[in-house]
Amino acid sequence: MTPTLWQVEFHAHTRASSDGWMTPEGLVQRACRVGLDRVFVTDHNTLEGARAACARAPQVALMGLELRTTEGELLAYFVREPVPPGLPPMEALERLRAQGAFVALPHPLDPWRGRWRRETLERLAPLVDAIEVFNARTHSRRAQESARELARRYDKLSLVGSDAHLPWELGRCRVLLPPFDDAASLREALREARFVIRESPKWVHLGTRWATWMHRLGLW
């Protein structure tokens, strides 16, 4: 009998992010429409959207966070409590670890969004659980290849993510893996993961800018 595999989105944003389009309800509806079994809601620096989505559809939405540090960002899954943005990377990692979160490096070598000093990245890579080796919004082949090499060099689990800010992006990159229910079982499940990846067109960044202005004008 073929084992059950979930289709999971590991990187998605709601309007709780200052550049997101989707309401928590809209994200859950879209996830179901595109055939996702689970979606980690990973808003920038807040758990507000994830909590709302999980309350709406706990069978689909999962708690996540994309946290800005003084350099780059960290992705965290199964987060229980907020962590303030703008902390030094090691302190941010320690605070996430203290609550049992699964921690990953998103788009670590993206020339536009990485912002990591190389020495910091080399210190962090051995300590995280996984590295995002393909991000649908990273349009540099060299950056994607470098992320894969970083994961290989430190023998880290790999992730892919759509980094969805617009509804159309959700599920473009998905991970097929056995069911899991916490950070420990996620680590085990990812050892058997298969990836479906599609790069998003560059114009999605215009959509993000438009969403940012909608937020600033108080229209969302």
C-alpha cells in the first residue's frame, strides 16, 4: 500500500505581513483550491495571520514565522510565542529554539534579500534544521545553486517555498512528505521529501509593492 503523502506549502504570507495580499481566510481557501494538505503561514515578524488562519482551519493551516534579524531572516515552524524582530541572529535563533521551533534559512544567498554576512551565514548554517534551497521569488540561478551547496556542505535538510504573497503564487513550490505533527516529526518526514518547484515571474514583485502601498494608505 502506498504511504500517504501530504502536499505542503512552507512559505506563505497573509495581510498580516506589510506586503501580503491574502486574508487568513483567503489563504486557507486558496490552499484547498490548489490541492495543498497543509500550509505554514509565515508572516513577517508576526504570528497574527498564522493564529487567525489556524483558528479558521486548524486542519490546514500551521503556525509559522519569517523573522527579520539584524542581518537576514529566519523561517520558523511550530512557533508558539512571538519573537521581536531586529535581534542579532544568534539571539533570535536561541529564542526560537527555546520554544521548540523548527528553524530554517530562507533564500539565504538571494542577492536582493539575503543580507547575510558570509561569516554569519557560516556560523548559522550548522545550527539550523534546514535550508530553503529553492525559493520561487529568487530569480538568480546562482543563488539557488549556492543555497543547495550550503545545505550539502553542512548536511542540512532541504526545503522549497513559494514565498507566496499573492494568491496566485500559493503552492507553486510544494513539498510532498509523510504526515507530521510537531518539529521532531517534521525533521523525520523531510528525510523522505520530494519537491515540486516552479519559479514565479518577476512581475509578482510589482504585486508586492502594490500591496505595501495599500497597507501604508490604510486601505487593507
